[in-house]
Amino acid sequence: TYARGKIVRAEGLSLGLRGGHFLSFPRFEQALDVDFVSYIGAHLGYRGNLGAFAELGLHLPLAEGVQLGAAVGLYSARGLMVGPSGSYNRNSADGIVQGFLRSGYIRDHGDRKTDILGRPVPRDRSYFAWQHRQRAGESFTLDGEFNYWSDSEVLRDFRHKDFDRVQQPDSFLEAAYTKNNWSLSAFGRAHPNQYHRVQERLPELRFDLLPVVLPGGFAECASASAAVLQADAFGLDPEVRTQRLDAYYGLSRPLSPAPWFTFTPVAGARVTHYTDARGGKNDYTRTLGEVGFDARLLASGTFDYKNAVWEIDGLRHLVEPRLSYRYAPEAERGRAYIPAVDRRAFSTYLAPLSLGDARFLDELGPLNTLRLSLGNTLQTRDPAYGSRNLASLNFAADYRFDHPGQRPLSDLYTEFALTPAPWLRWEVFHRIDPHASRQQELNTALEIHDQEWWSVRLATHYLRGNYEEYFVEYRQRLNEVYDVTALWRYDARSNRFNEQSYGVWQRLGQTWAVKYEVSWFNGPRRESSFAINLEVELLKF
């Protein structure tokens, strides 16, 4: 049925060849102004660990906004991988629903090697990934992911680009209802994979009260949660399971003796109760209090400077020194009795200063810390509305009083961003040890692009004693048909190129895009040292 040039509908439709029907659509509906095939992609190539390979993915419309299909991969050194895939996207006046799923199964007869724990990788290998985002009205959101990997290396072997983005998969579901200045949420995190440790929540119910102004100029904030926590046994760490009740209440009173100065005394208390406590206790309750202050200065200067090339219409320099202090004399009390699930995660950034912001609740340490930061921002008038940032330069450091095993002065942190035009962005993160004047970390990123013809990205990653890497990615449009691309990743510590890739993109009319790519790899890795890739992508149908 053809409806006024917009929609084709069919019932009991079958498709096939020479009298054989291999596709059946009990009900079919397709808007003619929407792509019929939402996705089709094909990869042909060779990788040393996979052999010659061919991959094909296809999605067809199943209902309005819903596409379902499959992905198939044939690898001469491994076998056949196949699995369903699809996506959905529905928009309405009340909200949005969107998500996707991907999967694959293979009976792998190649050299599977070992996983990250040193165990042999099984012959039957599979993965399943699902992601969901939903918003209903102005108050309700539902977000979730589920990622199952049969072994720690399955995506690294067969879907290495996905693995580059996420090395440790996460599986969670969170429903949140927000109104004005409070939110109520239910959060669950499961752990279907057994080759790394996860802080599971089975589930966690949480209430958060955002700062509310009280009579007398005071402000309050609060949070409360009830959670069933679990961390499976991993390595030498035993299984940990507990039920935890936690509540925090904070009170502050901003004082502004001058428009450019604000001083805010703060006080807070946190009570946490654990079941299945350690050290011979059945349960344990910890009560902590904190006091401190936040002080802020704000100064500005304006300059009548104009530059048509950089679209600068006046300059404003904002200078914002901040001084914060928190004191919780017994923050580490009771560590011997607490089942530690929410531990400190590795991070090179400054940790949250307040008890109310700490997520490593089961591994709190002493808190008697002064934090000094200095912010600089350079702005200009935006031709559309307000102002836009041209540059920012921020410094921060902690001074720790009476912290056993730690030097009083922390590393000095510096952040710099330069964004004078939409086609240029430069960012720098720097960390230095002031006691030895040694650079601990340096990360930079520079991106320059002409939206029509070319783009270049340069990045550096340095962490003392761990890595020193340089990254360059370049793309050049030659004409309406051809683009060339190149990528280099250089490891300065080992004096080698970890990756080199060179490619050509070719557009075939308005429908197809083809990528021809050759890559070399180096270093101790599972992947092969050489790869050839031919990628075909449907742009429109």
C-alpha cells in the first residue's frame, strides 16, 4: 500500500529468489523519506592473529524507529562468528528512547593464548553488549548497559576498536526521578564477568537533596542511601558482601562582606552502618563529623581589544583564587571492622575534599587538608549571546596536616585550555612534585581542523615510570571522492611505533564509502604486527 508519497505498508510480505522465500515480514512499514537500510557495513582484510577475514553487518526496519539484523564474521585462522544486532530510537513529545545491541559467538579453533589472569582462553567464545537511554517527561530517566564477555580477550581479538575504548566492561541499570532540588534513584550494578573486580550494587537506593537556602542565609544539603554491596573474590582478595546504610547532612553559611569576596563556613556529619562487619563484630556503625570553610575571591579586568581574524570583541580577564579547608579528625576510624567494597580507584587527580563527596566510603583516610587553587579565564563577547572562553589557566595543590606516611605538600596541578576559534583547541594537564622538582605527569591535546578539507590531532601522554607516548592523527580531503588518513602512536620509552596506520576513503556516488587501510603494530600485544583492511559502509539507501 502506497500512502500519499510518504509511507509504504505491507502485510504478509516475503522476499526471496527463484521461488524460495528466506525473509518474512508479517508487518512492514517504511517512510520513504527515511533510509530503508539503516546500517550496512563490510570489512575485508588480513590480520596475523585472525588470518584473512570478511565481516558483514546488516540492519533492516522491524517497526518505526526499530532496526534489527545481524553481524557475521568469517576468519580463516579462527572460524565463523555470528550474532544478532540492532538499534532503536523513538522520539516523542514526552521523551526519548534509544539504544543498541551487539553480539557474537564463535567456536574458535585458532591460537587463543591466555587471558589477563594467565588462564587458557576457552574454545567457545562470545560477547553481548546492550546500551539503553530513556527520558520520560522532565523528571524521569532510565539508563543502562549490559556487557558480557566470555573471556577478557574476546573483543580485543575480534572487535579491537571497541576494546580500545573500554577494556573493562560495565553492567548497570539506573532509574532516577528528579524534581526541583532533589532526586531519588535506584542503581544496580551486576558483574557477569569474572576476570576483574567490580563493586556490585544489588541494588542501591539513594536520595539526594541539593543545596537549599534556609532562613538566616544558611544552606543545607543531604543524601541518604541503602545498598547491598558485593565484591567477588579476586586474586588474593576474598569475597566481600555487606548491607550498608549511609546518610550525610551538610550545613553552610555564605558570608559576603564585599562583592568580590565570599567566605563560607561549612560543617557536616556522616553516619554509616554496615552488616557483616569484620574484626569479630556482627555489624558496625561509624559516625564522622567535619568542619571547614571555602573562601573565594573574584577580580576582573576588561580591555577594549578587537581582532576580526579571531572574532574578538573586547577582552575580560577573570581571576578567582580559592582556599578550602576540611577537618575530620577520625575519618579513618573503624577501618578494621569495615567490609571494604567501595575502595579508592587509581587516579592522578586531586581527590574530593569533603566527606560528603567521597565515593571511596569504605576506605576513608585522615582528613586535615587545606586546598589552594587559582583560576584564570580570558573571555570575549559572543556574537550570538553572552561570552565565550578564549583561554583558561588553573592551578591547584593540597597541604596536608598530620597525614602519616604522606608529605605535607601534594603535587602541584596545572590545567590549561586555549580555544580562540571553533577550529582550534589546545589542552594541557601537568603535575609536578615540588619536593624534587620532578615532572610526574604531562598530557596534551591539540586539535586543528578545517571542516571541509583537513584536520589534525596531536596528543602526548606521559606518566613518570609508566609510559611516554606521542599520538598524531591526520585527515586530508583531496577532492569530492577521496580522503587520505594517517595515524601514528610512538612509544618514547621503548623507542618504537606502537601503531602506524595509513588509509584512503573513497565515496562511490551518494550511497557507499570504501576505506582501504594498512597498519603496522609493535610491542608486547596479542594483536598481529601487520594488518590490511578493506571497509565498505552504506551511507544511504
